[in-house]
Amino acid sequence: MENQPKGLKEKINKLNLKKKALLASGIITVATVVGIYAYESSFSYELVLNKESVGIVKEMEYGENALLAVQEKVDESHGEKAYYSEEVQYNKVRVEKDKLLSEKQLEKSIYENIDIYKPAAILMVDGEEKLILEAKEQVQNILEGIKKPFVEELKNKDVELVNVDFNQKVEIVEKDVLVENILKQEEALYQVNQTQPKTYKIASGDSAWTISRSTNTPIDNLEKANPNINLENLMPGESLNLASKESFIDVS
């Protein structure tokens, strides 16, 4: 080496310096990448749904999977037409490990914090919502059921029936509503029956006092439920309303 020309010596020294510089640069690059990775991996992701925080997960992918699972659950429980508002935002956060949710836990949290909507049929009486059912046909069946006892009563009295209608403005409106407000057919029928006044057919010898005792209905209630009947002059064959609560639809 000592006998090497001066120019060659300088070239070798320069090459050695370049190797050392490249090696140092490589070490710095690796350290930088490791540092960035460590920094990024220290973050977690807060899922904000409709401006409400529903949970924090380690990976954003967990949030996407949980949202898909919730939509599948909504479809399965309420049908494919059901939906929920889905304004999603992710925030990078740093939290302790015990604050993180699993994918399943996040799915549960999302489901508990959403409002689910679905198309439904609403019975409107004089502009007020009275019953909400899943289908228009169900509401129509309810309306026919309200008319039925009145029609049968008139037929039994040998009256010529021209038309049966309602005294109020009755219409069926279809729009999206919260699924929890949609009634099942039997629930709607129960509500209708609760508002329909029960009747008592007057027999010979009946008086307001005897009817009150036998039906456990106070005289005051009989008077309120039958404003057009003279309780002191009851006629056999007539019907008395026993409930003072009015139906939300009057049949004429």
C-alpha cells in the first residue's frame, strides 16, 4: 500500500469515505423509517358516526368491517328497505390499550347508537297521525274492520245501506319512519278496539241504574258516552255506549 502512487491512494480514500457516508445514510434512513412506523403505529382510530363518537379501534379496517356487519344486521332484522344515517368520520387518537374496542364491540356500539328508518303507511285522520303500519294494505284492512260492525248492525235492522264512510278526512300517507314506531297488525287492532266504545243492548226492564251496576259503569260515564239518549226513558233494542272515550274515527 505504501508503494501505491499518490493519486491511487487518494482515490481509494475517497471511495472509503463514500462507503462510510452511504452506510451512515442507510442507517439514518432505516432509523427514520422505524421511527415513523413507531410513531404512526402509536395512533388508534376514533369512529365518529353522525357526529357522535361510537368507539376507538386499533385499525381503521375494524371500523369498516363493523359498519358492514351493522348494515347486514339491519337488513336481516327489518328488511332490505330499512336504513340508517351513515355520516362517518375517523379521527387519529392516542389512547391506552384498555380503551380500545374489538371489532365485535364496535359493531354492538354502532347498532345501539343508530336510528333505523323504513318506508311505512300512516293512517291520517283530519291531518293527525293515528296509526303507522308496514304496508298500505294493512291500514286499509283496519279501516274496513272499523266499518264492519256498523254495517252488520244496520243489516240486522233491515235498513237499506247506501254508503258507509267516515265523518273525518281519512287518508293513507306513505313515508319513511323510525322502525320502532311501526305497529304490527295485532297492535294496531288493539289500539283501535281500545278507542271504540263498548255497547250494551237494552233489554225490557233495564234502567240506567241496573245497567250501571251490571256493567260496572258509573252513571256519569253513561251520560257522557250517550249524549243523545234519554237515560230515564230507555227503549228495548236500543244500544248504549259504555265507554266515554271517543273513537278517533266516526262512521256514518
